[in-house]
Amino acid sequence: MKTIKASIIGFGSVGQGVAKVLLRKNEELRSMGLDIKVVAVADSKTSVVNMNGLDLAHVLERKVSEGIVGDANTTGHDIIRDVDHDLVIETTPTNINTGGVGLQNMIMAFNKKRHVVTSNKGPLALKYNELSALASKCGCAFRFEATAGGAMPLLNLVRDTLAGNEVISIEGIFNGTCNYILTRMMEEHATYELMLAEAQELGIAEKDPTYDVEGIDSACKLVILANAIFGMNVAYEDVHVTGISRITPEALMLAETNGYVVKLIGEVNRQRIQVAPRLVPKGHPLAVGGTLNVASLQTDLAGPVTVVGRGAGSVETASAILSDIISIYMN
């Protein structure tokens, strides 16, 4: 049995999802020879440490009932620096402008020889090559499947299943919030503002939806794919981005009349990286509805390969984090 001491840094929706998944999959992980002990959890205000392994059910219960995980005010950065453990699960919120605390957390983790699995897009959209180089220099694993497609497998698909293929291009829908709004606008012949409000009421859109509806979230994911799969050296500012906030019901109805749907499509190849609304023929593999994400990879040997999945959700994103953890330790 391999014992892995881990921390969860950031205990919002995704961090809590990780805790739930580790609880749910504990027996299966142990049957694989992996004993994952979470020895530290930090949220934005508090933290808790137990080197024998935390009771994650209790930590989750306290977070729900009191809004905190513990009594200590030690930061996640301090935990990464001072607590002896093997793996940092970094799930703090994305900050596209500076990388936020996540960037500093990852740098500290690598310098302390700790592996990193993350769902945080900001640091990778800004400093992917620097972080990858530091991880390699320090002999650390750096996995980030959850940053590119949520539960929709892309990076591991290319790395493992499509090994030996050259990926020529990737295009798809990388934001479930935008896809939901556009789908509902077409179904109801309703305005953007009305369907955004509906999405917010359902918890699909954030109170401040800017990252999603202006294409920023999709652009960050494209940057990660460009750097990780195509070996490019691009950052968020290199992406040409147009969001969905100016799309009208009339434009959607005109598209529908001519056999098309309008989708926010991200596209990356060695010549182009962009996010913009596009006409997609009805019945096309990219014409998925609701909150689904989809990506179509054009490869030299396997031809087109299309994957569909949920791009958001705490447990769904945590599933990608779990697959990365298993990949590190089983390989």
C-alpha cells in the first residue's frame, strides 16, 4: 500500500468536490494500492492540519455549517511550505490578471518537491512554460486535466490514448454556461439578458458572469491546450476573443432558418488561436446543447476524434483531478 499525504488548497466548490470524491472512492483507491491521506485543508480564511489524516466528512460538514474548515489562520501557502506532504491539490479561484495565490502556491510546491494537481486555469494561462520548467527541474509531477475541459478528457486523451498521433487542430465548445444560454435563447426565442438571468437563478452562471460570457474562460483553456499539446508559447493576451453578450434572438432565428445553430467555438492550431461565436450546422458533432462541452481533435493517424462531457460541476471537475492523481502514482 502506497501512502500519499496530500493537501487541498482552496475549499470552494471544486475543493469540496475533491473531498467528496476521495471519500466516495476510498475503497477503490485502496484496492489499487493507494492510500490517500489528506493531512491539510485550507480555505480563504482558515485551515486545519492533522498529520494522521483529516476526517474529510467532518471538514465538509464544518465548511457547510460554519463557512470555515478549521480554527487556524495559517494560509495555504504556509501549509505548502511548512507541512510535510507529497501532493498539493490546488483548487483556489482563477485569477487571469496575476495568477493569484494559485501561482505562488504552485511555485512554492515545486520548490518544496511536492507534486501538483490543479483545476486553476489562471497560473497556466499566464505562466505555463515557466511552471512546467520549474516542475521538471524539481522532479515534480504537474497535472492539470481539470483546467482544460472539466470532466471532458483532453490532455490525458492526447497523452495516453492518442500517443503517437500528431494533433493538427482542436476546436470545440469549452464553456457550459455560454452553451446553456445560447441553447435556451434559441429554444425560447428569448433575449440574452433573460436567459442569462435564468442561468444565474439555476446556478449555471455566476453572479458576475464576465469570465464565461465574454469568452475569457474558453480562451484560458485554449492557451493551456496550445502550450501543453502544441508546444506553443502563448498567453491569454495572444487569443482573439469575442463573447456572446451581443448575440440577438433575431440572429439565432436567422441561423436556425438556414439550418444552423450559433455556438461559442474555441479553435487552436499552430497558426491560429481564437474564441468567437460561429455558425455550426445542425447535426454537426459540435452542435451539442445545454451545459455540455465538446471538443473535436483532428489527428494525422486517427483522423477526427470527438469527446463530449460536462465542463463544470464540483464532482465532475474533481473526477479529472482524481484521474490525474491516479496517473501520477500508478505510473
